[in-house]
Amino acid sequence: MTDNRSADRSGAVMLNLHRLQLLVELRNRGTIAAVADALGYSPSAVSQQLSRLEREAHAPLMAPVGRRVVLTQQGNLLADHAQHLLVEVERAETALAQWSGEAVGVLRLAMLWTLTATLGTELLLRLQARHPQLDVRLREVPAEGALAALRSHDVDLVVVEESSFGEADVDNGAVHLEPFLDDPLVLAVPPQWGPVDLAAVVQRPWATSAGGSTRLWVEKLCRRAGGTAQIRYETDHPLVLLQFVEDGLAAALLPQMLVASRAPHLPRIELPAEVSRTISSAVRTGSQFHPSVVACLTELRQLLDLPD
């Protein structure tokens, strides 16, 4: 990591954009070791660059707390401004990419597990066929960590449940969020239970996720039916939840698209239309019109028969 700082004609040192990005990364990731690990540097190199940034800024940007460092008020102020600068860099890169109008290069995509399981391979094949110069890297990230991965440039586009997005992440302008799909939920029950209604299912075992909107809907539906959800099994993996139902262990609230594609034979109890979850796409602000992002979301919309 070389020192490539520049100075204006008065001799004043200009703040280095790369070091400003390290400051933002430190705020996002929490430790110098995490920043170093994510960016492929040694912790001492990151620490050295941040110390140089302090000297350039003529202000204390970090303060030790135990064995860690945290940003001072001046550090947070500078990180806020640095975030705006990074957004402008995203906009500049997008503008250059739009000049050619072609989807090229690497796009790192993190998608809701349900979408990955039902449409992932088909999406990748379509993108390969229609945009051969686009290299899509699909990965799974925990829903609660999706925006952190996006802010830290671990991924470029996420399509996950909106309830996993923190308001602060969106309000500070770093992330551009768009509702993508209203995903209905269905109450699947084991065939072994025979004909049952919601009131009867309330007294039976349930399997659900540890959190998120689906878990909230399970608890709300059971309260409406006059009982308390008897949650026996918790997992965030939808196929495991589906297996619990198929094996007769529990009822589960599942995405309609998953049940329709993997277990259309399962009995279902009709629920109000409001029982659903909102799936949203998110990118770093400034990159929402990048040709690669647009190409990926366009293909996904077509696979889901959604309007453009």
C-alpha cells in the first residue's frame, strides 16, 4: 500500500480517497483485523494507512477502547463525508459503463435462498446466454448481513427480504432499496394430519425461522386463532422446514413459490392475502442504473413474470 497522496498548489495535503474508504470500512466492519481480512491487507498496513489519514486530516479520527479502536466524533463526521464521495465514485463508474450500454465484468450477487433454490440456475444460464461478457458470482449471505456485505463491497447486488434491512442503512443514503416482489406465504401442513383448519393447527407443533417476517406471521396468525404458536423446531433453511412438514413433524409457513416448485402435493390452509413478505433489491447508491445490475434484475423479473 503506497502513499499516493497529492497536494494542491498551496501545499495543503488532499485527503486520499483510498484511505477514506478504509475509514468507512472500519466503521462498517468494526475492527482493523476485519478490514484487513476483507481487503487482503495486513492489519499493520491498514493501521498505518489510517494513521496517515489522521495526520492528513489534522484531527483524531480513532480512539482506543480496550484492544479495539472506535471512531471519534471527528472520525464519524469524516466517514459520513467519505461515504458521499464513494457514492459519487459509484455514479461515475455507472456513467462510464452506461456509455457502452453493455453488461460486462464481474457482478457479485447475493439472493434470497428461496429464489436461489427455485430460479438460481436458470437465472445464471440466461445471463450467460444473453450477456456472455458478464461474470456473475452468486453467493449466499445471511439475510441480516446482506446490507453489511453490500456496503463493504463484498457483493454488488442483493435480493432479500426487506425486513432484514435496517432503516439506518437506507436512511444514510449509502444503499438504494427498491421493492421487488410481494411473496405470498402459505400454511403447509403434514398430509398425515388429515383435514385440519387453522384453529386445530394452532395446537400442533410448528417449524419456523428464528426471526424475520415469517416468524412474526406465525405468531400473529396463532394469536388471531385464539392460541399461542407451539414452535418446536427453528431453522432458517426453507428446505429443512419443508422436510419437517413432509415428514409429519410440524406445520410451517412457507413461501408459495417454494411449495409450488418443490412440494405441490402438500395440503395447505388458505390464508388472507396480506400474509406475505416483501422481497427487495438493494445496491450501493449510485450503481442502480449500472448495465450489469439492470441486466440481472431484468432477467429475474422475466423469470418471475413481473412487469419491467
